[in-house]
Amino acid sequence: MDAKRRARFEAALRTRRAELLAAGPVKIEPNRKDESAVGVADEDEQALSEMLQTLASARNRDATREIGAIDRALGKLVSETTTDDYGACEDCGEDIAEKRLELMPHAAFCAECQAKADPKRGQSRKKLTDYR
């Protein structure tokens, strides 16, 4: 990989990292807004609150994972000993496709190895009862 493309990927990684850090963690709202309240006043409100907490936690976890992946990719780009490691699949060692790196500059695996690691990723249910 030439220096110009390497600099472009480094800039993209640093920009995305800055965006994630600037956004900060999603605030997780408590179930009870009033400290003196006892029990559940409204079951629908309780369910909605728990769902929003779950979504906020998942978003925070995903952002943390992405920042970690970005830091690993930046480490490969900046380190003089591992400069050839950036853009190579960590599993099979083949080059990661240029388009994949453009979309996800922090990608650690080629599309084939990623598909093996996450076989159900991207699949959706065909029927309402298809939960396996």
C-alpha cells in the first residue's frame, strides 16, 4: 500500500474516532424518575424505559468496540514494525478488498473470513416464528 492511500485511511480512522468520542456515551435513563416513587406506576412506561436502557447500552458497547478496532488499525498504520499488517486479513493474511477498507477502514478481516466468523450476520428472519 502506498503512502498516499495509507495517509487517506489514517485520516478516515482519526476522523471516525473523533466523531465517536465527540458524540460521547448514550445516556442511560433510570427507570424511576422520582426517587420517592415506589413500585411501577405504568407498566408500559416501565417496559419502554427498559427497552431504551437496553438500546443505549448496546450503542455504547458498539461504539466502544469500534473505537478499539480503530485504535488497533491506527496502531498498525503508525507502527514502523507492523506497517505491512494494515490492510491484511488477520485470519488468512490475504489483502482486504480496497472497497471494504474504504467503508470500514478499521476492518481486521477480509469479507470471507468475517463471514466465517459471523455466519448469521446479515441474515434476517423469513417468518415471524423463525427465531433460530
